[in-house]
Amino acid sequence: MMRFIYTTICCLAFQIVMINVAQATTVQDLLQQNKLQIKAWIAPSSENIDGTLNALNMIGSEFAPRQQVDLYIQVKTDRWFAAGTYISPFSVDNSLVLQRNKLANNYAQRENGITWSIQEWQLTLYPQLSGEYIVPAIPVSVSIASAPGEKVTGHLLTTPLSFNVALPDARLSQDVNWVTAPELTFSQVWNIEPDSELKVGDAITRTVTIAGRDTSIMQLPDFAPFQSDRVQSYRDKGNARDSEDRDGFYASKTIMHTYIIQKNGQLDLPVLNLLWWNTATQTLQPLILPGGQWLVQHTPASFVRAYQMWILSYLIIGGLVIYTGQRLWRQYQHAQLPYWLMFMVNVYRQQWSLCTRDLYNQHYKCSGNRQLRQSGSRGSCHADPLSQQQGTQLYNGNTQNNNGNTQNSSNAQDNRKGRVIAAWSEWQYSARARWQSHSIKQQKLFLVLWLAIRRK
């Protein structure tokens, strides 16, 4: 009898449950019957005493700009899921929203004697600026098995949430490179060690690696190649990767810069600076990668290429100088230079006999007298026969054409010039031995006499 009564009660209870389930034709019915629940929260978050989250919950602790904010959406039912849940796209102002997990986390949990099937999604937000952020109500598509062979499909909305973001340090600005993460590494590798000797045309490759936990490659900064006329800069294709492990999300970014050396001298590549806001210790830590210095030398080809205009100019000028020097030397050997230039060259070479010849020739050209002084006068002197003959040969044609004009213009000064030249010739022949050690003084005297003769 008791067994019959127990069986009857179980059948009635089962029929009542089936009737209630059959009446749940929408997800709203399941929500009202507490057979379907949805919950969203931001980690870390504060809960009420009963464990529920406040609507439009304001997080007590503030986040830093570019810090990862985890948004969790949990859907659970005491039945089972007929299909996976789907999170509709949404946006938050001044923030990046990423769904880095492509699949939900499925597990079962027993509460108060009821076993719940749970699907939990994790989304990441990266706020970029300071201020208050509001996460809107997010549509979630679900499909619940209400009875054998039947399912209920519909959309749920999460509760809106909000959180605050504040700049933790005044040194963090848009003008500097900085990252917010609990863990971060900043390293570099050179293909050629600094302080090495290089040549023009060599290539230097700088590989910079930034890796951090609970961040994204979109949050890791970029470094532009160094620009200078000493190098030609290239940016090689780097590597950026987001991954996930047991400790959370992990981001790694590799930047490669190649520099082709263009000039010789000392090459200095700059240091790289990065500020890291450590969310684990709430401190700001500067990270620095040292630069590099190299001594660059020319190759023969690079030397010619760098100084080709100077080399060409020197060759042209040198060729002109050699050609002019050869022409002047030939004219000097044939006594075809101007008189004043011949005289100065002979003075420089200390050819005193030739200097005397030049003085006599100039006197003969100006006065037409073959005798430096009148015969019988004190200090009289005749020109050297060889000098007289050379002067006559050199200037014979010129004196024939200009003899009349020269005699008329120089008669008044003939006696004065003749006396000066005769006195100099007499002194030069009588006291040459005493003045051999004073060649500089002799050169000066010759120049003074030459200028006196040239003046008319």
C-alpha cells in the first residue's frame, strides 16, 4: 500500500514538472521559472552580501589607461544547452573590445542540490583615456533544451556595468611610449656588436622585442627607425602574436630595423625608452635599451663616390697648374716672359749675372744708351758684353719700332737712371764677395732698383 502511494506521488510530481516545462516556450519563461540565468561582471568586482552583482555597478578601484579589463558573461540553466551561446558585437567609447576566446568555457556546478550547466565567456576591454566607462546591455543568443526533442531559442540581455579609469602618473602621456601590464619584458639584439669597426655599405640590424602578460599587441608601442644622412633606414617585417596560457593572455611584438651605412665617421644609434606601469605593484618603471656606437671607415669605392666633386676639381686645377707651369718654364728658358717677371725669377734663383742683364736691358730699352755712364766719369761702368749682346738681340725689334718715342720721353730722366744703374753695377762687381752671405738683402735691393726703373 505504501509503495503504491509513493509511486503515485512521484508520477504526479513528474507530471507537474513536465507541465511546467512544456509551458516554458520562450527564454523569458525560463527566466521567470528560474531555470535560466544570465550574469555579467567586471573583474575585479564587488558583490552584494547575497553574492549578486549590483546593476550599473561602480567598481571601487580605478583602472589605468591601456590596462586590461576583463568582462565575464555567464549563462547557466538547470537543463542543458541545445547549442552554443553567441555574444553579439558591442562597443564601448574610447576603448578596444576584443573577444580573444573563440569558445566559451563549459562546466557544470551543483548549487542547493541542483546541477547547473554553465557557459562562461571572457571578453577583454582596453580603455585608452581617463574617465568613466559604461558597458551597455549586451545581447546574448541562447538555445535551451526544454524537453526531449524540443528546444527554446531566444535572446538575453546582460546588466549594464560601469568602471572608472584614471591616469596613475603624470609622466604617462600620449607623447611617450608606455605600457600597462602586470609583467613586461623589453630587450634587443644587434647583429653586429657595438664598438666594432665597420665600412661604408655594411648593414646593422636592430631587433627589439616587447612581451607582456594581460595585454594585447595593439597596446604595445611601435618604434620608428632612426633617420640620418649617415644611414639609410629600413623597417623589416616583424612579428606580432597574441596567445593564451594558464596565467592569462600573452602578447609579443618584434620590431626589426636595418641601417645601411652611407658615410664614414662615428655612427651613433639612439637609446630606446619605454615606461611600464606595473599593475601588480602599482609602480611606474622606466625601461631603457642602450644605443650603439660604431666607427665607420671608407672603402675605395665609397671614398671616390663621396668626394668625386672634390677629386674632379683637384684634378682640373692640378692639370691647369701643371700646364701653366710648363708654359711659363718654356717661356723663361727662351726669355719670353715679361721683363719684371724674368727679373723676379732671376732674383729668386740668385742668378746675379742675369739680374744685371735684365737691368741693363731695361735701361737700354728706356734710354737707348749702351753705356751705363759717360766715359771718364767717376764710377763709370760698362755693361757686361754678354749681357749687352743678349739685350741687343732680345730687344732689337722693339727698340726699332719705339726708339723715337722712348728717346723723347726718357731724355729728361736718362742721367738720373744712368747714375743709379752705374752706381749699382759698380758696387755689385766690386763688393760681390762681401754680400754673398746676404742674398735676401740683395734681392730686396734688386727689387727696389727694378721698381725705380719701371716708374716713369
